[in-house]
Amino acid sequence: MHHKNVIRRKELAATISLLLATSTAVYAQDEVEDAEDQTNETEQTEEAADLGTVYVTGIRAGLQTSVDIKRNESSIVEAVSAEDIGKLPDLSIADSLARLPGVTAQRLNGRTQVISVRGLGPDFTTALLNGRQQVSTSDNRGVEFDAYPSELISAAVVYKTPDAGLMGQGLAGTVDLRTIRPLEYGERAVVANARYEWNDIDALNDDADDDGWRGSVSYVDQFADDTIGIAVGFAYLDSPAQSERYNAWGYPTGPEDALVIGGAKPFAQSNNLERTGIMGVFEWQPSSSFNTAVDVYYTDFDETQLLRGIEFPFWWSEAQLQPGYTIEDGLVTQGVFDNVTGVIRNDINRREAELWAAGWNVDWQLSDNWKFKGDLSHSEVDRTDTLLETYAGFGNNFSGPTDTVGFTLGPGRGAIFNTSLDYTSPDIVLTSPRGWGSDIVPGGQLGYNNMPTITDELTAVDLRGEYVFNQGFFSSLEFGVNYSTREKQKVADEFFLALANGALEAPLPQPTGITNLSFLGIPGMITYDPIQAVNSGAFVLTRNPNADVIIKSWQVEEDVTIPFAMINFDTLWGNTVVSGNAGIQYVDTDQSSSAISASGSGDDVLGVPTTGGASYEEWLPSLNVTFQFSNDNFIRFAYGRTLARARMDDLRAGLQWGYNPDNADETDINNSPWGGSGGNPELRPWIADAFD
């Protein structure tokens, strides 16, 4: 597939920051009193050297904060910090993470969505919010970071090596997104940002936008003699993008043993992402020995993709390649197909997702030696997709006129077409031009509607204590237990589109428009709103009853209990500071799944409720050692055993099976008449021993 994204985005940005501090913001030196009595220059120099507090703000402060995080962590980490609250400039935190060493990003529709740490896929990296594991809007475990507005995140830390106290650690790495702590911030701040963006190219679809905007506002303050702190943030994004998209069916072997285009499915694609994010933190510290905080995070994510194009079957169809074609390096690069019956596509993909997370944390210094920490958290996702495709053409099931289509393949850009039919013609109707799906819908389906839903819930409680040693090699002992329960469910709803009363053709829904396909060599095609067409009753929806759809629905539950213990050390070896920790986690997992196993199609489908599960235990030791030779020179060593649980869809209990009577007499197990595929709820996790 060649996917040509033409996304040229420009931004005009404005930022307003109001820092209303209770203490002096910046000053270089104390005022020198009685200057007239000071006549000695040396005394003046000594007085000037008595500096007051110097506050560093802006980009330099953000860089210094990132360096301090790396310096102070016992593990090997990478970090990014905002120069001030609300001032990470990226569309999402995924863009910020992608700049870190060892972290790469995968882009979708022009924006960064998921990340890979050290080259391993997204399912091998765990995401935390303020140290708490998060659910995902994806079908599996990989967190889609484009759901997190960067303006609401004050820092992000990528743990490349774990320690025993880090919960929810991933096999490749662990990403901890951190919101602001108002009492630690220490001053009042109001920050507002606004940006306007537009595309160099106009909207490819006449019912799409080519400009958008994003804005945010954040407020931080402290009250009651700095014992109460609050932080709130709001971020909104309305971002369009245009893509000239070309998909090939494939390139089978054609004339003279040369490869030839089997078919094409090009689209003019217009995307629009609307995202609303809200963050709130309430912190109370009545004394130096007690602190508690409640934080809430919410994201509403709504993405719409309009796709208009014409699907051309070529070699893999009844179409005929005419003499006079051109072959270059074993590929037919230019030619003409006649007897082509194309399918006019008006499609739309839409994702609506809501993600929210809440947590309550308590930090209590019981005595000089004992400290207690407790944390209760919950995160939840509800996601609904609409993947709707609708068909139109000049007649039902090959009854309309056929097209003669010339094509020219070019390096790096797919194909340019030359058609003989006018795809803006008023003679075009809703129909099934090629009779696809006629085994379910008489005359053929007029489209397909795939509407999966995902729900994902995770609740966790974390209790831990710490004992501080007054002297000796060891500095403290940490121990505790973390319990989490997670349930993820996918429901697959898929429908064939047909016309009421068995009709084979119907007029196009109104109003109609024209989409320019000149980037493909086609002047244009007629368009309409597919969602409006479905909602108006223009189509009758027939549920897809086949086994391959039934097995897509599943539910997976996981209960994980993790006791841990970790010893911290901090000592001097000569002039070298040696610090770090050694610890172990005991991971007790109980997993289960329920689904439907199925076989057959149409009226012959057989479904059987299926359940399964497993329990297992793993020991995960870890060691982190830091040798500090000076304030700016460190050598770190780390070892850790980590795990990554199987993908959720791989853990589903459902499977699809079938029987081939032609192989009934086979004795070779590789040619058994029985066959099947599906998930396995007894899968064990991936395990890695990592040295850094």
C-alpha cells in the first residue's frame, strides 16, 4: 500500500502567562543598606556576593527540571518537562515522548499516536498517570497517547529499567505521565494558550474543514498558609488534516510474467480531530508530616475521517488489459483496462472515546524512621467506532455501463488514471455495482457498517511502608503490596447495507456534492453524507451472522497481586558516592476470559459459549546502582526481570473452527480435515532479563 499524506499544517500561536507570586520573582542581590558609609571596594564586593533567591523560568527551567529528574532517579530514565504549566507545545504528549532517546513514534493520520521503546511494539510498554497504570482506548494494551493533551502534563518520565517499587512496569519500558502538584509548584499561576492552524491545500472534501484551532487554560494556587493547593486545566483541540491516499489491491503476475496492478482503492481523505481534556488536583498538607492529594483526569476524543473515492478492480476481475502496455523492470507501468466496473465509495470512519482517571494518595510520616503511603485509583475507557462504507454506481450487479481506464504508475506516488465514464453523472444511483455480498443480500450489499465498542476498567490499591535507617550502608527499606483488577470487553457489531423492500437501486441521498480527485487524474466524483443516509432510513441494516464476526467479541479479566520489598543504599566508597536499590516483586496473576466460539456462515452458524483462564506466579528481581564521581558525572548499572502479558485479543476464549470433508481420509496431521483459529486464555506472559 502506498499512502501519500499531504498534511501541511501551519500554526499561529499566542500565549498569555500571569505569574502572581507571593514572594519576589527575580532579584540578583540584596539591597545594600547605608551604601554611603561603605568606602572599601572589597567590602562592597563581599556584600554584593550575598545573593538572594534566584528563580529560573522558561525553557532553561524546563531543561533543568528534565536533567534533575534523570539525576535523582535511581533507575535509568529519560524525561521531558514543561517549561511552565500548560506550555508543552505538542498536539499530544506522544509528540513530546518521541523526542527522547530510545523512543520512537508511530504516526496515524498525520499525528503521533503510539510509541515504541527500544524498538519493541506498543504492547510491550506500560503507561502510568501519576504512577498509576492506565487503561487504553486501543483494542489491546498499547496506550494511544494522542488521547492525552500535552498542555495538561507537566512532565513525562520513561523508565528504561525498573525498580521493585515501580508498579505496572512494562517489558520494554514504562512511561509515567505526571500532572502538576500545586503545593510543590509553590506559587499562583494563570496560563492561557491559543493557536490557529490551517492547511496549505484546501479541504479535499467539500463538507470538510481546512482550518482549526487549539487552546488551553491552566490555574494553580495555594491557600491557608500554603496548606491547601489546587490546580485545574482545560485543553481543547480542533485539528483538520487532508490526505491524498492511494491503496493498491496488490500486484499479481500478469502478462509476460510481469507484475500488474490487481486493483486500486484510492481516496480523498479529510480528517478532523476534536479533543477536550480536563485536569484537576486538590492537595492538602496540614503539617510537614502529612500530605494527601486527589487528582482527576478526563479526555473526550472524537475523530472523523471522510473518505471519497472509486474502487477499480483490474487484473483480479473480469477487466481485460489491452495490448500496448509498457513493462519496466518486470512491472506493467502503463496500460489500459476495458470492461471495468468500478464502485463509487462514500465512506466515513469515526471514533468516539471517553477516558477518565481518578486517584487519591496519602503520604504520612509516622515518625523519624517510619513512613506510610497509600493510593487508591480507578481509570476507565468507553470507545465506539463507526466504520461505514457505502456503494454507488451506474447499475446493479454489472448491469450498468463499463469503463475503460488507463493507468500510469509513477515512482513514489501510486497510479494516475484516465477514465471514460463521468463519475459526477446524475445517472449514478445507490446500488451494488458488482454484487458483493449477494449470498447474504439479494442483488448484493450496498455497503458495510462495522461498529465495535470497547470498555476497559482498571481499579488498583497500593499500600506501602518505608523504614529509614539512621546509619550504615543501607539507607531505607521499602515494602508493600499492590492489588489491581482489570476488565476489558469488546463487542463486535457488523451489518450489511441493503435497500428496503428488496429494491436493487435507489436515488442518491440529498444533498450531493463533488469531490475533486484530480490528484488521481479523475476530475471528480459525486458525494453525499453516508451517516445522514443511514440515519434517514435509506438503508436497511442486516446483521452479519457469520462465525468470523461472532468470535470478534470477547471479555478478559485480570486480577494481579504484587507484594514487593526493596532495600535502598547510599554510601561513600572513597570519594565516590554509591547509591541505588535492590528488590524483588512477586507477581500473582489470575486471568480469565469468556467469548463465543463459532463455526459456519449464514443460517448454518453454530455458536458455543466458551470460558477459560489460568493462574501463574512470577518473581521479578531488580538492581540499580549509581556511581557518582562528581556533581555532573555518573555511571549507572541496572538489571531487571520484566514481563509483558499477552495481547487481550490473544487471551480471548473464543475460536472459529471448521471441517473440510475433502480431507476426511487424510492420515497426515498437517492435512487434517479439522482446522481452527482463535485465542488462548491460558497464555503466559513474555519474560525478559535486561541489563543496562
